[in-house]
Amino acid sequence: MPTFFEPKQVVTPGDLIAEGEYIAGENTYVEDKKIYASRTGLVEYDNKHVNVVALKAFYIPRVGDTVIGTVVEVGFNGWTIDLNSPYQAFLRPSDVLSRPFKPQKDELSQVLDLGDLIVAKVTSYDRTHDPQLTVAEPGLGKITRGQIVKVTPTKVPRIIGRKGSMISMIKEHTGCQIILGLNGVILITGRTLEDEQLALTAIRKIEEESHTSGLTDRITQMLKEEKSKEEEKKDE
Amino acid sequence: MSEKPEKLIDKKGLRLDGRKPDQLRPIKLEVGIIPNADGSAYIEHGKNKIWAGVYGPREVHPKHLALQDRTVLKCRYHMAPFSVQERKSPAPSRREIELSKVIRESLEPSIFLEYYPRTMIDVFIEVLQADGGTRCASITAASLALADAGIPMRDLVVACAAGKADDTIVLDLMDEEDKLGKADVPVALMPNLNAVTLLQMDGKLTHEEFESAVNLAIDGCRKIYDMQKEALKAKYVNIKEEAEE
């Protein structure tokens, strides 16, 4: 039962990764007991599982995911939300208002209007139905300040890092609050614009270099350098 | 256009542009050249210059075209008015509509369409300069753009033509050989699965000639396939080298 690639090597669709007693994982498929890659990405062996960590993908909703979306349509009985995904999500007024929704009295566009950004949770989704969202939980709801970065959804785990090491490191160095939408939309809120900008460049750098090794050290170094530069400026 | 050449193959057995019968034209492939598209690719195949852009999977418009069990793949092959000697009307011609269909059908088997029902993938192919074999170059570029968009695929699709110029079976026909030659056999292939997704023939060939033309085209496809993979990886390998130095 041979494997044909080293861990972390880049594969392209159609590459034969392993043969025999392996289990096909993410972004792979089986034909004739052979495991092939179905996306461009990095090979990963986890016991008997063979995975490809995609370098580019799109977001497919999952129940329970925290996401950040944009209001693209205000309808009669709810909002349509764009999640950066092939499927548009729906948000019902009863999940936003803390009282029953009365179509005669309530004007939906006064609660959430076109272009508003929200942090929400996916409550239902399957192959036959578009995702449904809710904001009726602490920490969810309309975004009033901060900056948005969009990254490929598969890179969100890399930004979080092992047990949250990467993200807590960025938070610590910049003093920003960061909310990660699993759909690849990230909200950064900091005390100053410079802090937000610094966190933003760090996240961009992680996205671009996600497939390289020694990334955490490089990001830490970058953040420290930028921080000291800023302080020098202040002293002057 | 200049005058018609008398012979397509000279006494030394070389073709009009100095190639051997089993030699490809120079090929250049690049990925990710349209920032606004989800995936994109550019190919220079001899004098052919072609862009391909991929959007999606995204919601289907108009909605009634959506399929409940799989993705709808849409292809648009278009030639720029300045892509040929005589100005071409920008409106889609009969030939372009047919090629759009042919290209779509050769790409469809490579994509896991059943993964994302009720969605649509758009493929736009723009020929900036044409020099024979645009359908093959378009398929090669479009497949690369699909892979760049992160769409799950069984394999990349590569295409290459073979044909008969004078009395020799030749690989990768250019414009003059396409027009004055005796036959043209475009082949699209998924090399790792060894599956042919497009096979056409225009002209007359004997059984033996046809077989050797197909085999020659498949060999050509495999050569282009390596370049395709290289192009797809280059984007990431370059960043890696820069970052880790």
C-alpha cells in the first residue's frame, strides 16, 4: 500500500496520492481502490486517512458555524444574506426581533438594511434547502464598527493556528478583537486604525503564505517590528 | 493573407514553421490572471492567445434553469473581432455556439457536478488571437481555470489535435495545416484516468492513419498536461520559496 507524495507536498486535481488500505478524506476521491486528489492543495496523512488541504475553495455551510454575511435583499418576511458561498442564506425576523413579528407594524429595513453586515449562526442547511441563519445569541448581530477581511475559507483553521496559537498571538500584539467567520470573512475591531491595519496585514500574510513552514515565527517577528516602528514614530 | 504555400512539408520532412511532424508548438500557461474571477488562466499555444475565466459555483439566474441534483455548467467561447485576419463580427456565430457546446461537453466529465446542486458554474473563453486549434487550447485553458477556482475535479482536461498535412500525420496543426491539410483530429483527454472526453474528425483518413493520429494527439496531450500541472503549482511554489528563504 504505497503513497506517492510526501506530506505537505502540493498536488493538483487527478494526482494519484495513495493506493490500498487508506481511507479517502477531504478533497479526494476513490476510483479502483486508488485515492486521487480532487483539488489543488497540500497532502496530509492522518493515520489511515488521506486528506488534501485545499489552497483555494469556497464555503459550504454547516449547521452550527459562526459566519459573517452581508444583507443583499430585504424581503416581506425576512432578509437574504450573502455568505460568500454558492448558496444564499435566509434570516427570519423572529430570530432578530425579541418579540413576535407583525408585518403591518414592523419595517424590516429599519432593523437591517441593504449592505449591513451581520455575525450569525447557521441553524439549518442540507443539499435540498438553502441555509437558515439566526442572530438570537450573545455575540451575534449587526456589526457597527471595525474592518472586514475576506480569505479563502479553507485557510481559517491556519489563521486560528494550533489550539488558537496564531490568532491569540495577533490579538495580543495588536490589541484588536477578532471575530472569525467560518465562511472566510473576518472582522477586526481595534482601538486605533493603525492597530486594525496591522492585524489586517498579518492575516493577509497568513493567507498568502499558509502553505509554508515556520509561519508563526515570521508573523510574530513582523508584528514586533511593525509595533516598534509605530512607537518610534510616537516618540518623535 | 500571403500566398498559398505549394507544399505543407518540405523535402527535409519539416513543416512550414520548421517543426518536425511530431513536435508541438511552444506553449505558455499562466494561472490567476483575472483578479475579479474565481479562477482564471491564460494560454499561448503557438500564435493562439486565449483567456479563460471561471465564476462560481453561484446561484442560477434565471432560477428555472437550476437542476435539483447537480450543478449547471455554462460555457461561452468567443472570438475577439481582432483575433483573425479579416475582422470578425463580435456577435456569436454558428461556429462559436457549437464550439461552446463542444467545450462544455468535454469539460463536464471532469467536474464533480453532483456535489453542489442548484448552482451554476460559468466558464468564459475569449480568443484574443487565433491560429488553428483554438478549441483544444481553449479546453486546456478552461480546465486550468476551473482547477484554479477550487472546483472539485476528477482530473485536468488537456486537448491537442493531430491531422494529416500532405501525406504525413502531424501533431498540433497550425492555421495553414488546418485549412489546407487533409484531416484534423482534435482529442481531449483526462490523462491520469486515461479517459478521452472529446474526439472529433474533419476530413478523410484510413483506419490506420486515424489510429496513429489519435495516438499522436494523446502523446501531445500528455506533454501539455505536465505544463498544466506546473502552471497550477507555480503560483504557490513561488510564494513558498520567497517566504522561506
